Amino acid sequence: MALSREDNELLTRVGPGSPMGDLMRRFWVPVLLASELAEPDCEPIRVKSLGQYYVAFRDTQGRLGLLDARCPHRGADLSFGFNEEGGLRCGRCYWKFDVSGNLLDLPMEPADSPLWNVKAPVFGIREYGGLIWGYLGPQDETPELPEFEWTRVGPEQRHLSRFAVECNYLQGMEGGLDAARLEALAQAGLYSGDPTDLDETTHRVEAVQTDYGLSIGTTTQDHGAPAGLAVTQWLMPFYTTLPADKGGVLEALAWVPMDDESTMAFAITYNPQRALSKKVLADIRAGRRVHQRLAEGTVRRERNPSNSYLGEGKKGSATVVPFFQRFATTLEMAIACQESMGAIVDRSREQLTENDAAVEGARRVLKEAAVDLMEGTVPVIVSKGEAYRVRSYKGTAKDGVPFHQDEAVRRGTAAEV
């Protein structure tokens, strides 16, 4: 059923003190690629997450720090400062803070100044699985890191990137939740301009609640052929996976809210058995997998709303490229469709079907967890990092056997690393 305006507000607002913002702050959240803070004393980076600004840096000893971006003195942005000799120095007042938020230097103030007791607000930060993660919740209640399979493979076996999505996290994430259905439509030729007879194609989506979120089974059968099955995962609070490919390469996305109306998506491609092949890496560079081609020097996608997703034709041509032909992948097209709804769509006007089971299930789980937290119950999943050891799966559906009870599916969705 469609969401009420009140529930939509609860699900999409993520700032400090909001129910969903408080829930997400109970999890470790990706904030940067590890490669962006690769060296001691490298440039500090301003991070926006869950409606607030932070500054991330790596000090002279290689230690990571994550501070509130506002200098405690006058509120200047600490990311404009200097990373030097064991601390981060504000570019306005020259106060200097270490990774624990302690003052190291207080220029032009007496040695006995009470200001030496001032601390910059500090937050948990970890390098893990090729990403920099922040913990933005109560600092005396640190959760476990999620033990995704891709966090435990070698660097040569994975590729990570990040890109901005110009709508709230729920809209972006729901495009990811529908990944198997979009792939089925693509295989039917709907997006190529040469569709098969969809009246002879049956399609069903089931979502089963799990410890970590939802296991989603999408069954598609065409012209009496054996029914194909794709199992994807939605993992609390904002992770989605795509159907596995034939080469054993797996992919996932984290839809991390920057604020109520924008999202930072982290894209992951990995092979649990071996290094990524030259072909996979070439496809990544070409934007043919979950990774997007970016405008140079930015995290904005090359195809974005401001240029009609490059639909104006090449080199100023007046030719308009048909919408479905502008994109390298169905995921890229799905992101554009989610952005087309506006920053926060009015979901009270939706007409959902049984095949929107994954979308409805994720909304329900998030809403219940946020309400439980308001009543004092912290989600159990924040302390069960091992529950994230699952993957997507592709195979053949068995007649009369629910997908989540199929032993082949159980084996195929279990992470091995």
C-alpha cells in the first residue's frame, strides 16, 4: 500500500534528532574511499553525512580522525585548515586538534588559559574493506562493523567507487531493490526497442524478512522455458545487491544519505575467488557495471539531471537521444528514473503491486526499527556483523519450492570468504 505523508517524512528525514537519522547513526556508515585518505598528512576532506558536516583526516602517524567540521572557536570549516605535525589546524584561528579532538596548540592565548580544556567533537572512524567508515551515533555504544564478503577479499579482488545521487536515499535505494526486475525487463528486450511478447512472460517478486533485512527472490518465466531465479539482498539500513553474473563477479551498493534530499552511493564490484579480470576492469571504466562515469574532478555523474542525462545529442547536435538509449546499464537508468521523481516524492499517490514486495518490505523494516529505537530498543543487527555474510544468487527456480527453502539457494547466497 502507498505510504502516508507522515510515514514518508519519518522514512526520509535523516538529520539530527529525526527518528530515521537516529536509527542510521547506530550503524557504521561509509564516508570515503580509503584511497582518498591514503597518506599521512594528506589534505583533510569535508564529508556530509546524515545532514551534518564532518572533517576526515589522517595525521602524521597515519592515525585517522573524524571531527565535527565546525571549529569550536568560531565555527570555521576545519577542512579548510592544515594537516600537519600530528594534528589538524584551523585555517582561521590556527587552533590545532588531534584525532581525539584534543587541543595541541592555542596560538596567542596564555599557557594557563581555560580554553585548553576545549575539545572538538570527535566520532568513530575506521578503515575497513577499502572504505573509510564513520560511526556518528552515541560514542559509548559502538556497533560491530558489517562483515560483508567484499570487505574480506584482497584489494585486487574488488573495486570501489562513490557517486552522488540527486534524490533522497530511499528513492535511490528502491531503484537498487528492483534490480532483478529491471534486469528481467532488459532481457525481455523492453529497453532495446525490440521487446518479446511480455504477455507470455510471468514475473513474481517475493521478499522474506531476515536478521539483516530482506532476501528477495525474483522469478521470471518466458514462453514455457524453465523459470529463472535471481536472489538479491537488502541489508540494513541501506545496502542492496545485484544479481550475480555468470563469471562469479558480485556487486553491491550502499545508499548513504548526505541529507534529506541527496545521497552518496558507494559501488562495489568483487570476485571472492580471484583478482578482477581485465575485462571487468575495462567494463568498470566504461560505466557498464554499478560504477558510474563521473564529471572530471567531482563525484557527480557524467550523465545527470542538469544535462538531461546527455540526451541532447553529441557535440551540440540538435538530435535528442531517446531516454532508454542514454544509459550504459539498467541500474544507471533506474537512478535517473528515481531522480526524476524529485528530491522527495509524494508516495501517498503510488499504486503499488504485489511485485513491489521488496520496496514495501524495506520500508516496513526501517519504520519498525526507527519506532523501536524511539521506544528505547536498539536494533539487534548493529551487534551482529556476521549476519552480513550473504551474497546475491542466480539460478533456476524449483516448482513448488519457496526460493528461501531451496538448498541450492542457501548454498549460493552464503558468503565463503
